[in-house]
Amino acid sequence: MIDSHFHLWTEDNSTPEKRAERASQVREMAETMGVDRICLIGNLGETVEECRRNNEIVASYVEEHPDLFYGWARANPRWGDDAVAEFERAVQEDGLVGLKNHFGPGDICGSDMKVSNPQFFPLAEAAAEMGVPIIVHVGQREEPYPEEYPTESYTEDVMELATRYPNLKIIAAHIAGGGDWEYRIKNIQHQENVYLDVSGSVTDTGMLEMAVDYLGADRLVFGTDTWFLPGVGKLLGCNLTPDQKATIAYNMEHLVPDDAANKLPEAEVDRRREEIRERFERTEEPVADTVVDANAFVGQFPFRPVDADPDDLLATMDEKGVDRALVSAAESLFYRNSHAGNRELHERVDGNERLVPVATIDPTYPAWEEDLDECIDEFDMRAVKMLPAHHDYDPDAPEAKELLDACAERDVPVVVAASIEDQRQRHPRVVLNGFEGMRSKYFSDEQADAIIDLLQASPAADVVVADAWDNVARIARATTQSYPDGVHLNNAVRDGETLFVLDDLYMFFPHQGAEIVDDVGVDNLVCGPKLPFRIFDAHYVHVEQLPVDDQAKDRIRHGNLASILESSR
């Protein structure tokens, strides 16, 4: 596979030895995941001189490690003729393969300019004349987010550039970077010189399949945007044929200019494509280990097609090798009376041993205690899901503590989750509590503080925290660990279990998994790929790449969750 979109993000690139450190780290990770070439993106710089130094750094990586790297050039269109001159120099002298454009202001990101701005056109003309591609940071965010980033390029801007320069090859970056991917796909479907890279943080099911339906596999380009593990995982796990996946995996090589010094010979590309096709075939086999999804859903989702009825979910579980799933009603995310969704859930899954029903309870709604009793005593629901953002209360609201205390009395675990999809792509008329402005899909720092307060206020409840992201270490420390604090000992450890969904944590690279193990511990981690909304492999890869033995992985796959479910019988 050739990763079209990987940021350098290295503190010290000043010497060959320093660059070799980063190259070694990237190489080990790439070999593990089946990636054999990576297109590096460096910083921009505030001046032409800084930009030249940054381009030369990327070129040094390519020269020193030609079997691993290609490189993108940077240039700020606001520099006018100087930008064009630096871009041409970087391609013709440094051997870089094209231009990366990012709108973000500042040294690292970009130009604070849409690609439809006439100031950008000279760079596009230079790229077309040299026969090299441009990769453009593109979003398609719902209102009010465009007001926050008014110079971010959308597909309309890409289309204007592509129709103006039909000989220019344009990669519209990260279809999965947040925003309306269905809109993006349909908007560019007939513009043959526009490609989509599949990078970004979003791992929605159906995304790559729709892109192939509308564009064909030949116009999709593999990339990770440095989200390496989930980036590889979603291509592995999407519902395309091994041939289609292999085509996507190596399409970037066709966009690399023929005169690139380290361009792969066509026969070598064919050989590697066949190797990766065989790997894709092998990954179609279901996981052999026992796996339980701690945060799954069934029901109807109003904003995009999802195969979320019980039979479809079970078929997905069979395909992927998931043995059981804790399922809550998707309708309960949006019903004013969330308990109506619980009753529908009971009708759908009653008697199915593989689908463990989870009651969605809104503690701010009248008679929630009666709803909880009905779910546990009559429907035999085994856990409770709490969705404060969807139901418009703060995680540390008094009502939330009352719910946790009630669940502790009934010996029923609680799953606390943030949201079901990235907020950059949510319906423009849906705003979740605590997700105002440019926010993604995880709990914010402030919400994490509130979760800590909630867990400490209700120490007896067994709780599974989903969507903790990069706040997991401090939540775990505050609720599961004793530690000295100056001359004091902070030993306010909760009596109930505190578990965290590994799939939702900040883990691009395997070494971050080691940090998670150190900070949280394998006994506090569970598996939760959020079926059927997310691509299973894009999240199960976290378990596979965690640097622990199989016995520890089994605790994460099913053992830790089983321990609190058994006590709830």
C-alpha cells in the first residue's frame, strides 16, 4: 500500500541521524501494517526561506530512505511568483512529487486560502505544466462550522479548480476527515481529474463502498492523514472486493510523476498489488477470538443508511467474528421519550443470546425510575446507557448521579457515551450538549472533568466510559489509582469497576498503545467498535496492535466486560 497522506510531525529533523529515528519508527509501523511507501508532508513556514528549508527536509528523507518515502512540496500562494518558483524548484531539484495545500493559518498548516481563490491558480498552472498532482485539504462540514473556518476548501472549490484546469490531477484529501462524505462523493462524481483519498478520522460503514459505486476504485487513493492504525484498518475492513482494495492501495503510484527517481517499476507495482490482494483475502476471515462489542446499536438511524436491524447486525458480527454485542436502541438517541426506544429494542432482540439489551435512560425525563425498573425487571436488560450530550444535560448533573446510584443498587453496569457520529457531519439542525462549535465525537476536556466528578460522586456503580479519547489517562488516574499528591495520598479509588472502550482512545501508532496500557491497565479496557456504525477492523486493530500478550488481549476482547455483566444477572 502507498500512503498518499502522512504528516512528518517530527521535532528535530536537523541531521541524518535524527531523520533516521523517525524513518525507523515509521518503517517498523508500515511493515507491520502492510504499507510500503509513504508520501511525507512537511511544514509550510512563514517565509519562502523557511518553506525552502522545510521542503529540503522532506527531500532529505526521500533521498536517505528512497525505498520508503515520497515527498509533497509546500508553498504559500500568497507569496505570488516566489511561491511558484519554490514549488517548481522543489519538484525539479528536490524530486518532490507534487503540492500539498492546506488552508490552516500558521507555520505548520497552510495558506488561509481556498483553492478557488485566483491567487492559488498560478500554483495549479505550474502543477499542470510539470505534470504533478496537488493534494488539497478538503472538508464538507455542516453549518455553523464553515463560519469557524471560512477559508477551508470544500468540494465546490475543488470542482472550480478542476474544471478550470482539466489536465491537473487533484486529490481531495480525507473523505473521512469529518463532514458530509455523501455530498462530497456525489459532487465530484463526474469530474474525472479529481480523486479522493480515504484518510481521516471518520470510519463510517458504507463510506468507501459508496465512493466506489459513484467514482470507481480507480479514483480512490489510499491514505491515512497519519491516523495510521484506523487508516489501514478501514481499507482492510470495508465491504469491497480484494481486487478493489488492492487497486485503491496502489492508485497513488499512478499519480507519482514518471521522472521521480524512486518511482516503482510497473512490474514491481503489479507484484506488490498481488501481495496485498492476497492479504486482503486473508483478512476476510472472521476473528477467531471471542469478542464482545460494548457499545453497539440496533434500530433506525435518521441521517444515513445503516444496516442496523438485528438480522443485519448479526450478519456483520458473523462476518467479523464478534460473538456478542451490548445493544441499545438507535432511536433512543433522538426520541424525546427515550424509553419508547427501549420497548422497541425489547421487541427486536428478546431471546437472542448474542444481542445483550442495554436500556437507554434519560435521568432528566419524568418517571425514569419506573422506566429503569421495567427495563431490568420485565425486559431483563443487562446494562444501562447514558447519553448526556444527546439528552441535553451535563455528565456531572445531579440527575446523572442519581441514575448511577440507582444502577449500583440494582447491580447493573452503566455505559457512558458521547455521540454516535462525528459532529462535523451531523445534521445542521442537531446540536448536542457540550458539542457547540468545531468539535469531533469524543468527550471534551471539560466533559472529562465532569465525568471524573460523576464517577467520584457515585463510587459504587460499575461504569464503562466510551469516547474518552486523550482524556483516558487522567480519568483513570482520578478514579482507579492511588497516588501521592505532595504530602497527601490521593486514594479515592472507586469501589465499582471503571472500564474504558479501547476503540475510542487516541491511538494512531502502536507505541501509543503501550502508553495506554501503562496509564490505564489492561484490566480497565474493553472492546467497543460501535457496530454497525463503524468499520470493525478500523477499531479492532487497536486490540491487535496493543503490545500485550494474548491472555491480556482476551481480557480486553471479552473478559473484563463479562465480569461486570455476570454480576448483573
